[in-house]
Amino acid sequence: MMEKDAKIYVAGHRGMVGSAIVRALEKQDYHNIIVRTHKELNLCRQEEVEQFFAQEKPDYVFLAAAKVGGIVANAESLADFMYENMTLEMNVIHSAWQNHCKKLLFLGSSCIYPRMAPQPMPESCLLTSELEKTNEAYALAKISGLKYCEFLNRQYGTDYISAMPTNLYGPNDNYHPTHSHVLPALIRRFHEAKVAGAKEVTCWGTGTPLREFLYVDDLADACVFLMNNYSGDETVNVGTGKELTIKELTELTAKVIGYEGEIKWDSSKPDGTPRKLLDVSKLENLGWKYTTELEEGIRLAYEDFLNNPMRAER
């Protein structure tokens, strides 16, 4: 268990996941939380990261920093996604080990499982077949990070764990029209259509792929839970164990936002992986389960979007 006065570093605290982890820690009365902005600490600069760890000596690390984006962003910036993610995660994990960090939690992503993985996807299916091409660069970088944690455990006896979240959404998300993930993109699109009085909205793909969604504050709660209750080389899936089609998600989002126009589909655009449902039995057997249902989570995310209009510009 993390001591309440332990020095805890949250890497990526301004992002959706990192900010949620900070909220979860503060809610549970952890009061010695260390954060740094990108301007204060560039995680892609090895020397800066080494100096930071040598000076601060954090007891625990939540590695939530990452370069993330949707299908378009991944397709346009393959090299950037691979380099930045691999570099920052290696810098942080290695410096944590060098400075005797008690425990580190690395955040993976369900998109790093094989494209045609068995459904629901167990942790054991990692690296068993070909990756999804639309996010291969990001996936390879994330796989490297979680494998480095595993190899440090095996070689040096560290206690570095990794969590594999499903598709996330919630406060502090990225609502960019082309570089965001599907749910925040839908929130923005239907909001703008409602404001403009648009009679129809066209969405990408066929609407048939199946997806699972987890409210980010639930993920953060799971991360703190895992830091306190799990040790092991194998990653742990974090999700709801429930799925719906993109079409159903689209209709639910339109309902929450109050858009009543027609929804059309552009099948010339890519769908991505056909299905991505996590097997969450391992985490449930450890004693954790999500609490925020999707409709309520979308409502909370939409409130955040309305209250923070600058987020739509990112």
C-alpha cells in the first residue's frame, strides 16, 4: 500500500488520464503529489528526466504521459507517435529504476492487442498476431514500455506494473475535429450541429465496429487500486466488459446532447479494428469494478466540454 505521505509523481498530469489520477489520489488523501508541466520537464529529454528523478526521488510513479490521437492523427504522424512515446516512457521508467522508485504503474492501451484478437481480449493475447495497421506505431511504442517494465522486474526484481485501459473519455479530453478519438469527436460534432441547426450529420465508417468505453475517473480509481493491490509481470485489463456498436454510441451521444437531425454514414472512411472488448475478469477477481455507466459518463463529459470551450481548439 502507498503511504499517505509518500512522494508520488504523476507524469502527464495535464492530460485526461493524468489529471484524473491526480483527482483520485487527492480524493483518497494522498497529499505529496509531484507534477511537472512539459515546459518545466520535457520527458523526451533524457538528461532532464534523469536530473528530475535524482533531485525528487519519488517513491511511486504513475506514467500517464503519452502522445495520443485518433485514426487520422496516427496515420499522419507515424514516426512522431513511435518516437515520442517510446522515448518518454523509456526515460521515465529507466530513471525510476535508477533512483530506486518503490513502484511504477505504466499505462498501455487496448489498441496494442492484435487486430484479430480473441474476444473478449485476455491479457495473454498480447503479441500473438498482427497489430492493427492504423495505430501500429503507437502500439509498438506502448508494447515496448510495458515489456521494459516486465524485463526490469525479471532482471532486477522491481515492482513495475502495467494497466491496459479500454477506450477512454471524460473531463479534460481532446475535442479536436480530426485528431481526437471517436467519442469526444462525436460530442463536438453533435454540439456544433445542434447549435447550427444542421439537418444532418455525417459520421465516419459503417457504424458496425464494436467498442467498449470507460469513464476516465473510473480508470484513475483502478490505477490507484492496482498500485495498492497488484504486483506481477502481466498487464491488467481495465474496462467495463460491455460493448456497443459505433452506431449505437453515435445515437446515444446525439440523444445526450439533444441533437435531433439525421445521422448518415460515410463508408469510404476507415472503421479501424472490427471489435475491441477487454476481458476484465482478472481485475474484477482482484476486487475492482467500474461505477460510471456510459450515458451518465457522456453527460458528464459534455458538461466538461461546455464549461471548457478552449478544449475544442486543441
